[in-house]
Amino acid sequence: MIWLNVLHMSPIWTLVVLAMSSLEYLMPELSRPGVAFSTTVTEQFRRSDAHTRIVRRYRRGIVLSALAGLLVAMGGVEQIDAWSGPGAFTIQYLIFLVSFAIARASTAKYRTESDRVREAAFARREPPIMLALLVIAPLIAMCAALAWTYANWQLIPDPYPVHWGLNGQPDLWVQRTPLHVYGMLGLLAGVAAVLAFFGYGFLFWARRPDGTQERSWYRLPAGWIAIVLGAEYFVAASAMLPLGMDVHPVELLLLSLLAASSLCLIVIGPIGSRPPSRTNDYTPDGAWKLGIFYYNPDDAALFVEKRFGLGWTVNFGQTRAWILIGLALAPLGLGFAFVMSLTA
Amino acid sequence: MFKVDKKQMPAAKRLIKIDLSSTVPVYQQIADQIRAMLVEGQFKAGERLPTVRQIAVDLGVNHNTVAEAYRNLAEEGWLSLERGRGAVVMSRSTPAATPKARIAFANRLRDLVAQVRAAGLSPRAIRTEFEEVSESLLMQKKRDSRR
């Protein structure tokens, strides 16, 4: 039986589905002028009727994916009611993948050779010490929090709060046990470490090749670094909450930081800062598996610009990429085990 | 963001350009261009060059390709490759040219002219390029004599 209940729908998953499908809908405009559906093409092709037809068909698929996702998110499929949120996300993404694959296959016959000439500025970039300090500062603060917790165990509230509602009040408590207290801090320290790794990667292992466009290329990772830093500080401050510390000024600072980061992304992010003259991203078509995953052991870059035109992806041909994924998955796995232990 | 030493930068920005469709290996193209910069005196002795990783990431090539170029230059005595310090420019006195070296140069030049003529470059265009190179050599000589 199929039924719709707007009150029943998961607002977060609905937003996720809407945000994802909106980005996917806009994707053909966000890509570089010489790229269409992860395929190198001429700029003339991007302006041709053939391209318009392919984009129109692709967008019909995206609209369908959004509708299917929303239907599931609103509890329209009773059989998967408990999993309606992740189900909505999965359905939307699967339909997008199919639409993308069809559009990519249609574009393949218009594929052209990418420019084989590459250039890079030959000037040494000195490590930005202040930025590196900003990246590791939350980790240091969390180590200090761990030490403080160890030294002042009796001051830790019992029961111990582990979750807060939107009103800022705790809504989930657990008993004060070493597993719960150190588990929470360890989990957040792991997440902060992964974010710090990302920040370092954007600084040193992402491409800024075009000497003539040097300044605008420097701005590109700046937006992302600001986002990562904002998230890292947010995670670090969250870890302080259970310790009963007064974090109101910190919250204010975090909100300002997050707002500034978002502004950075909008104003000087990838779309705003990409040199319009550059159509070559120095990645060969063959290295884009399914048009989405970049695998190129002969490219030293760990992070490369996505061919979708928004955001960055890792180069799976690099061992460091797998270390990064391992590091990112470990806290997630620990977090899952931790949450399971809380519910038990 | 990153601090680029502006004092090092001449009016024209230093760029490394590679052509993946060229018959010349990429490491050779990189080494040739860095050598040209060193010969022109764009770097002082003791100056540190960009790291192998930075150039490899920016050009989208393998780390070993750039490392090979640096190793070749180190073997020629242009660079010192020190662990932890990277590639440092060495002071290198120009050896006296032997007749053999001069003959080898003339042969290479003739081969090169034949190659570019076969690729369609006119004798006038080749001559213009020669004149430019010759002019920059004379300028270099003047600069060196002033020092």
C-alpha cells in the first residue's frame, strides 16, 4: 500500500534529497567549459543542440530521481518505513547514477583529445605556518581536554550528557564510565584528525598549476580549507560540552567561523575562482572511472577538482588516498560501535 | 595563503611547460627548462628550488618523473639534493669547452634545425629564434661582466 504523509517525512533527509538533486541538476553548468559529463569535449560542442538534448534528457532523470527520493522520504513506501531516510537518499542517488551514465555514453561520441601541454609556476611555496597551526590547534585542545578529564574525573557529571537538542539543552545522558567519556572524546578527536588531514592535503597535495592564474588558484582551496577548519573547530568545541565548560563565547565564535566559511565558499569557492580561460584540468579522461572516481597512479596530486565542477575528490591511485579513507572510516566505525553501546 | 618569494621572481614568471605528446621524455623537458633557468642565472647559489612533490602535483605527473629531472641536474653539478632541505642550487663554475663539446653542439643544432624544418617551420622563423637566443646570450654576458 502506498500512502503519503507530509508530517511523517524526515525533514533532514528530505533536505538532503532536495540539495543533492538541485546540485546534480545544475551540474552541466558547473563543469569546466571543455568538459561535459566527465568527458573532454570542445567548447563548441557545449553550445551545440546535441549537448542541449543530452542535458535535457539527463535533467528529466534528475527530476525523476528527486520525486522518487521525496516519495520515499515522506514514507510513501511502507515496507521500508524504518529506513525511509537512507532509502530516499539511495533511490535518488541510484537514479542520478543511471541518468549520468546514459548522458556520459551519449557524450562519448563527441569526445576530443585534451590539450597535452601543461604548465606550472616554478616558484617555491613556503609552508604557511599560521595555517598549519590553525589546523592542529583543535587537536592540541582535545589532547588537553583528555588530560583534564583524566586529572579531574570526579568533576565529570554523572549521568554524563552525550547529545544536545537544537535548543542547546542535553537530551541524552549515559552513565559516567571510561568507555562513554573517553569514547566520545576519542571519537571526536578522530574526526578532528581526519579533518586536519584533509586541511593539510588541500594545502600541499592539491593542484595549483597555472602560473599565469596563480592568485585565483590560491583562492580555490582557501574556501575549502575555511570549511574544513570551521568543521574541525565545531567538532573540537562539541567535545568540550560534556565537561560542563561554559562555551557560549566559543559557540559565538564557531557560528561566525562557519558563516565566514560559507561566505568563502560562495564568494571565492571553485566556481568563483576558476580561471575561465582554462579548460584543461590535467586529468586524462581514462582515469575517470565511471566518470566519478579518479584513479591515476601517475598523478602525484592527492586531491583533484571534480569533473562535476563543484568540490574535490581523492586520487584513488595514491596510497595516501587509501590511508585517508581508512582514517576517515575508523572514527565512523568506532562511532557506530559507540552509539550501539549507548543504545544497549 | 602560500608565501612566494617575490624577490626571486623576475619580471616574467618562471614557468615549467611540458608537452605530453612530444617525443622528448617529460623528465628531460623539465630538466632542460630548469637548466636553462640556471644558466641564465635566475637562481642564486644556495637558493632552494620548489619541492619535487609540488612540481609533480602541479603538472599532474608522477613524483618519480620530477625526481629524475632533479637527479640529472644534480649529476651535472647544478643541484645538491639534501634530505630534509630539498634541491639547493650549487655554485658551479663553467668548464672550459673542449673541441669535442663544440662539435657535439654543432651536430645537435643541425639535427634540431632539420627536425623543426621537417615540422614546417620556415627558415625565417628559425632565424628569428636564433637571433632572440643570441641576443639573450649577449645580455647575459653583459650582466655577468658587470658582476
